[in-house]
Amino acid sequence: MDDPAIQKERAQNLWASFARKVDPIAQATELEPVPDFDLGRIGGLAGPKEEILTYACAATDPEVYQRWGTYPPSGLLLIGASGVGKTLLARALASLTRTSFLSIHVPRLVIEVIHRGGKVGELVSGWSQTLTEMPPTTTFFDELEFSQAQEIGAHRPDLPVGPVMDFLLDLVDRTIAVEGTLVVGSTAHPDTLRTAFSHQDRFERVVEVNPAFPNDVIEALRIHAAESEKLAGHALFDAIDWPQVVGHYHEPAPGSWIRILHAVLRRKARCEAAGETVSNVSSQDLCDEVERFKQARGRLAVPRSGTYV
């Protein structure tokens, strides 16, 4: 087997073995052994992309830091609203550095640990041992502000914050201590994130992920439209007036705009399946879908990025 195949099999086997022993790990983590996600597939975000490329040097060219009399940051903390591209940036880092990509959904991990209980010691010790034995890994702690996460009901004052913080900080510290591991965290709630996470020995480099409207949104839409056409093997779009489509609605994050685009494509697919005559996607098709998004989002008690009927 070539090296990527060996790395994939080793990473899969080690993490699967750990997950079988500790239920919260199986429920709240996902491993991509050999990620393949190019940084160029992310629209805009020039500043955050530069930060990712700089941090990648810690794995691809570590001696360059010494030549400049400095050292790599212990970890990156990506801050920005839901759907702006934080996870994609972390995946791109793993792909750039040819490391496995381990994603931890922190709020879900917290809930799983609280509900199941009794295995925290086994989880923490197994975590260190497994990461040490695995091939180099980019580890992504997704949504460190666990008590504010929408996925678990937004504001959750009932959670035992002190013990949970002790657990998470121990997990982060153990991850950073593993040689060859790149560590990235994220939050959509930086204003309430506990400062212990941004300590100089943890996520010391804070990177704001804030897409420029409308240019970054338009670039993301063009990238995804081109990818859809490549997948389909033929043209799917007319000459779209992207500034017109995007310009009259500032609220959605790029992730929501991508879902709007795919909603239009799915509607076209459904019409074709019904035997209807279907034309390529027009600017008006996209504008109509934006109106559906706005109407549905207005009906939600707590609007969530990318969720609409």
C-alpha cells in the first residue's frame, strides 16, 4: 500500500477502536482519514485563508519559524457566525498538511458525557493514547461555547459549567501536547467564550472569519455553481446576475446561500422527474428561492443558518 492508504487504514482502525469503547466519542466525533478539500473551494475570506496557510507551515515547513526567531501558535481559534466557513477552513488545513481531519462537535460531546457519565477518565486517557498512536492529525474543536449552541437548545444555564470546562480544557491541553497535531477551535459566540480557551498555551491565535458582502458570497456561489455543473456534466445555469441575486438580502451567511442554490437545483430535478419541461437556472429562479428563504426564516422562533422549508 502507498503511504496515504496506510495512513487512512491506521487512522480509521485506531479511532474506530477507541469509539467502540467510549460511546461519547462515537456520537460526537468524526474522522476523515485522508481529507481532500482545496482552500480554493472557499469563496473569499482572504485573511482567514492567509492564517491557515501560515499555520500549515507548522507541519509542512516547521524550520521556517526558527529561521524567523519565532514558533508556531499552539492553536487557532476561528470566530464567526454559523455558516461562514470555519469548518471548511479547518478541513482545508488538514488537506494542505496531509493530516487526518478529526472533528469534535463539542456541544454534543458535552451532552453525551453528562448523560452517560462514569467514563470521563477512560475517555481522557484513551484520547491521549489514541492521538499519540495515530498518524499526524488536524483536530477541530467545533463550537467551544457549548452552552450557547443552537443544536442543544441555545442558552443552557442548566449545564454544570465548572466540571465541563475542566474536562474540555484537559482534552484541549492533551491534544496540543501530542507531537505533530494541529489544533483548531471555533465558536459562533466569541462574546461569551471563556477566556481560558484563548490562553497562550491553547488557542492563542484568534482569527475572525467574517465574509465581505457581497463579494465573498458571490465568489462562493460561483464556485459551487461550477462544481454542480462539473458533477452534472453539462451547463445548469444561465448567465446569472449574481450581484442582483445577492444584493438585496444581506443577512444569510455563505453557507445559507449555498443551500439556497442547491434548493433551486433540487426543484429543477423534481420538475424533470415529473416530466415537465425544465430550463436552466435563471437569476429569477434564484431570487424566487431567496424570497422563500426569507419567508420561512421569518417564521422560525430562533432563525438558524440554512434551515428553511
